[in-house]
Amino acid sequence: MGVEAMLEAVDLVKAGKAPKIKQDEALATYEGLCRAANAKIDWGKPWEQIDRLIRGNPAPGAWTTLNGKTVKILDATPMPAKTPKEIGGKLGEIVAVEEDGFQVVCADGRMKVTRVQPEGEAKAPAGDFAKAEGMTPKSARFE
């Protein structure tokens, strides 16, 4: 439905027939700038909220802390849990470390982190970061 609506809207604009509806200023709102404080990942939130925060925040960037250092999470894949047992850890805990990334526990599943930017460093594959930090399952936890 969304793609069809977009195509219809483009056709209406091209034809000069798009409706021009004046905004009701009484209903308008203002969205302020996203600041770093708004982009901190709360691992106690559902995977869907964390995923949206990561994907929707290229600047200032979704971030978390590990051992007191800020780490931006640039790419991650949600891993929704079908049962509570699949969550398998504490909120923010790294429960799996793989060559291409690591898995972090959130409220209703896990996020597989695949690209990061540690504080003061360049962007890096999450697997390389995990190796450099000596991460093993259950050895580290994001705050």
C-alpha cells in the first residue's frame, strides 16, 4: 500500500493535480534537534525501539558505554526472542561473540551488533572490536 500511495502521489504532482492542503498551525508541533542524550541506547527497551534508534540516528549516533567508554552502534540486526529462554542474559550483556559481530541482550530479544565506533577511534567491524577488547560471552555488559 505504501509504494502504491507514493507512486500515486508522484503522478498527481507531475500532472499538477496534487491537492494543496494548508497546514492547521493550531495542530502543528515542533521537533527539536536530536542531541546525544536522546541517542543513548537503553538496553531495557524492546528490540524494535533500539533498532529504530540505531537506524534513525546517524548524527549524533546511537551510543552506549562499555567499561566507562562510549561506543557508537552503527549497524545492528534485531533478533526477536520467541520465548524468554532465547533472551538468555541480563540487559546489555554480551551473550555471543562471533567473527562478524556480537549479540547484546535487550528486553525482548537480542541485537546482533555488526559495526561500531569506539570513542576516539575509527568505525570498525564489531567482530574486530570484540576481538580487540577480548570479549567473550558474559564477560562484558553495555550500560
